[in-house]
Amino acid sequence: MKYVLLIYLEENALNDTEREQCYADSAQLAQQLNSNGQYLATAPLHPVATATSVRVREGKSFVTDGPFAETREQLGGFFLIEAADLDEAIAIAAQIPGAKVGTVEIRPVIEVVGLPA
């Protein structure tokens, strides 16, 4: 089953040196998951100040700067993995460097027929 592991943390939780180490550690984890056949994708996200939100109401698009919700912790990145079950996804989530300073939310992915591979 596919799971997305959403990494939430305060944007200032890491200094530049710590952030670069987090990226290196995440790349190492991605390599490990890839060798196990569990890696599908991963990426850090630019700061929330670069976000744009789109809402469509009554056929009209509304575009605003910034994230959907104002919260202390922001979505900072994700891993998309293949795991046998939730327990295996939890074990992988615990290895994500961002889990040490933030929260990793685990969500099963719905397989939709007709999407590109």
C-alpha cells in the first residue's frame, strides 16, 4: 500500500546548517528505502511565504498568497512510500529526520484508476 508521510515543523525549527544536514539525512533514508523497493518520491518544500492558495467557489477562482491555514507548524516536505501496512509506515516515519523536531503525519494513498503511472 502507498502512504504519504507529511512532515510538519516550525519553519525556524532548524538553522541553515541543521537544515542542510536534515536534507542529507533524508537523502540517505531515501536511498535506503529505494534499495528496499519502498521509495516512490520525496521532496522538501520552499517556505510557506512562497505558497499560493486557490479556492473555487461558484465557478470563480480565488487566488491568495500564503498557506491555507495559519498554524505554528507548516508542511515542510513529504515522503511517498510503499509499505506493507501501517506499522511498517510508522517505522519508516520514525526514521525521517524532521520527526525529531516536528510531526510526521501518515496518510494512506487512494489508488485512482486512470491516473498516469
